[in-house]
Amino acid sequence: MNEDATYICDSCGEEIVVPVDLSQGSRQEYVEDCPVCCCANVIQVEIDSDGYAMISSHLE
């Protein structure tokens, strides 16, 4: 099951929507380039016991 989550790019300030794969565990971390400014962001995802994804990011 996938759901969408959003983060704010630290470089350009745009809100970015990303899919979250709930089957990949309750804590995830990966690097993704911002689709607006192309800066690399480290994305951290934590999924609570109800399946709700909380996402944060910082520049790589």
C-alpha cells in the first residue's frame, strides 16, 4: 500500500509530494533530488502504528 506525503525543500522552499511505500518498514531514509531545483534532499520517513507517515528532509 502506498500513500503520499509532503516535505518542504530546504533549498527552494517548494512543497514536494512523494509516494511512501508502507511495506518498506516503519523507518526509512533515502536521497531524492528536488524536482523543482534539483538539490539533493535526505528524506526521512517514520510510520506510526496506525500507518500514518511523517516525513522530514534536509539538504544532503
